[in-house]
Amino acid sequence: MSKEEKQRLLSLDVFRGITIAGMLLVNNPGSWDYVYPPLKHAEWHGCTPTDLIFPFFLFIVGVAIKLAFDRRIMEGGERKEESKKKLILHIIKRSIILFLLGLILNGFPNYNLREIRIPGVLQRIAICYLFASLITLYVADVKTISVVTLFLLVLYWDLMVLVPVPGVGVGVLEKGRNLASYLDSILLRGHMWKVTKTWDPEGVLSTVPALCTTLIGVITGYWLKSRYEPLQKAVMMFIFGNLGLLLGWIWSIWFPLNKYIWTSSYVIFTAGAALHFLATCYWLVEIKGYRRGLVTPFVIYGKNAIAVFFLTGLFGRILINVKVGSEKLALKEVIYRSIYLPLFGTYNGSLAYAVTFLLLWLGIMSIFYYKKIFIKI
């Protein structure tokens, strides 16, 4: 086992793998017309299990930033400032690659630069990673990072409810009729999600509270790096997880939980849920010692997360864009109609297709894992 593997927090890989598995399950139904409610996003205000997946990704990115940066700066026998300079170049390079991968997925297979969607999941991760990394490097005080996070959340709340929107008014949080949507329509005109067209769920202003989700992950990373006993760390994550769920729910009375505009209450609520998941993984893996068996599939997904995200996204688009038969139906639809629909019916068939997709890619990534192929950027 390498030095990096020994220092790596396996429970974070497990949490990341669970999140990836959840993403594959909800992103790849056999038919979007037949999806069970928990596997769909909330229509607007509210939070379903599916709405936890993206903030979990950003939270995990934040935790990993702190753990990885400490290791990089301490290794190599260089002066601290030299290590930081190299790390900054790595941060910028990684952010650019993530953003470009997102654009590649958005444009596939046509790449019409006049209409290509600029925002996206990987693009938001890239931006949050960039700014959270720089803040972590240059604000080496967890209390200051906490204050910055709280300030940004309150500032976003104030902007969304106090700044008047032309043609809409003040304090409106309706779909397509709010400050975040208005700014998207100006800054991203013609380059937004084709479903929404006039605004984007990964838009400009809503990326600010998404950064806060990442920073809460960084703060959690500080806690995991502290000298407290493992059991104390797990207990405190559970306690703060409960506190986050409660405070997020209370805040939602005035600023509703909403993934599409990434409300401040949504940040706190989902961070609370993330702390619960991480604490559970930490307790099982780091404290109780469960490192094989049922956790292995999640480790397989978790150690190659970016590769899984990109390759499955590309594969899913291929299944939709390849047309077969005289009716020119998407290959995905033909598979669903000919196999899953007759065997399982509508909703169960759609779910069975998603489970098959999940297991197929688990098999593919198992080959990567056991051959020790880990794609890093």
C-alpha cells in the first residue's frame, strides 16, 4: 500500500461512491415519464433525496480539498511557499480541465458553439473547487472561513429578496422570475439549459451559495484533521448534522429550500444531511473497520469519480443520439421498450433499466479498480 493510500480517508471514498451511485440511478431511468417521486427533483421549492446528490458532491470536494492540500504541502521536502506555488498551478489546471469536460458533455455530439450550454454540473464543481481551494490556501483559519461562508449565505439571501428585478419586483422567488434568473438571462443569453431556456439551474449568482456548500466541506475537513479521537469526530459530525437539518428547515420558512436557485436554507439543510452520511461512513469504515464486502462497490466508484461521471454521461448521450429501426427511435428507448417494459411494466421497468445501467458501470469500473487504473486530473 502506497503512502498516499495509507493517508487517504477511505470513508470519504465510500461517501463519494454512494453519491455517484445515487447519481447514476436518478440520471438514467428507462423513461422520464415513469420515475418514482423520490428519484425526481422537487418541482421547485422543496427537497427530495435526489436533490441531495449535487450538494453532496460539492461538500465532498470541500472535504477533499483540505485533506489533499495538507498532504501536498507537507510532502516533497520543499519550502512551504514553493509547495503553494505548485499547488496553485495544479488548482488552476484542474479547474480548467473540469470546466472543459463539462463543455464536452454539454455539446456532444453537435458542438454548436452559438448555442452550447456554458453552465453545468462539472462547470460548477470546477468554479467552486477553484475558489474554495484558493480560500483554503490563503485563509488558513477555520473560524475566518466559517465567517466568510456565513457572510456569503446571508448576502445571497439579501440579494434574492431585497434587490428589485425589472418587470418582476422585489422578493419574488418564482421559477424564472427572480434575481438569479434575471442575471442568467443577461449574462448567459443563448447558452443556458435547453429545458429552461431563459435561466439555468447552474447559473451565475446561484454558484455563490454553491461555493458555500464546498466551504462547509472544507470546514469539515479541518475537523477531520484535528487531534480529537475518531469517535468524538463522528459524534460531533452527527450533532452538527442534526443542527444543520434543523437550522436549514427553520431558515426555509423565509427562504425556501430550493436546488434550482441554491437557496441559503438549502445549503445548510443539505450540509446537515451530508454530515450525517459522512459520519455514518466514517463510523463504519474508520472506527468499526468495515473496509471490504458491501463497501467495496462504493470504493470502486468513489476512487474513480470523475471518470465515472464523464464516461457515463457520454455513454448516456450516445444511447439517446444513436437512432435505430424504421421509426428512428433512440437506442435507449428501444432497449427499454423491448426488454424492461414487457418484463417489469412502466415504473419498475424504468427503475430496472437504471439499476442495470448502475451495475454495468460498476462492472466496468471494477476492471479499472483491480487493475489499479485511477484517472486523476
